[in-house]
Amino acid sequence: MEYLGRKELIKFTLVAFKVAEMSLPAYSCENSKQTYTQHQLMALLCLMKRLRLRYCEMVEVIKLMPKLQELIGLKEIPHFTTLQKFFKRFGSHFFNEMLEQTIELFDIKKPWVAIDGTGHSQDHASTHYAKKN
């Protein structure tokens, strides 16, 4: 795994946060608990995927990064199930919108994009049973 310095991690997370701000409302509905914004959760998920961490590991990393917490306005650390549920809530329509926003942000004239399986699952089902007929 490539080493990313603290500055690179913070910059990456802030870019993900800004793209999420452009693409998502702050909260999913009026009645949400409003403990975390969708922007904060998306930035944390992007960082988690970039670092190739599991949900529980990501929560521990967030605890070690008070500067990052401050920059994205995180007042308390989310439980790992909060990140899981947030990830599970989105469909492909959201990721298409994020892609369009990113293309506009970086002014890419002819985007060359390939979508493939990332190996990330929305649940914790065993691959042994998923492949078995």
C-alpha cells in the first residue's frame, strides 16, 4: 500500500467533502437526527476507501485525526455502523451525479471513465456462500 502523508490525507478528504457539498443536501430528510451531515459521512467514506480500511478501523483512524475532525466540522466520532448504513443507502444514481460534478470541477473535456467492481460489499456476506449455487 502506498504511503500517504498527513497533508495528502487531509487534502484528499477536503476535496471529497467539497464534492459531496456540491452533490448532496446536508441531511437526507427533515427528520434526520442531524448529528452528522451527509458531506461529512461521504468524506469519511472516501477516505476509508482510499486507505483500504474496514469500517471499524476507519473509526479508530478518525479518532487519531483531530485536525481532520475540525476541518470537516465533526463534533463527535460516528459509530462504524453509521458509516455502513450511509454507504448502503446510496444507489448508482448518486455516483453518476458525483462523477458529473467531479468532471465539471476539474473541467475535463473528454472524460475517459471505466466502471468496475471495487470489491467493496454493502454487507458482510461470506463470499464462499455468495459464489455457491
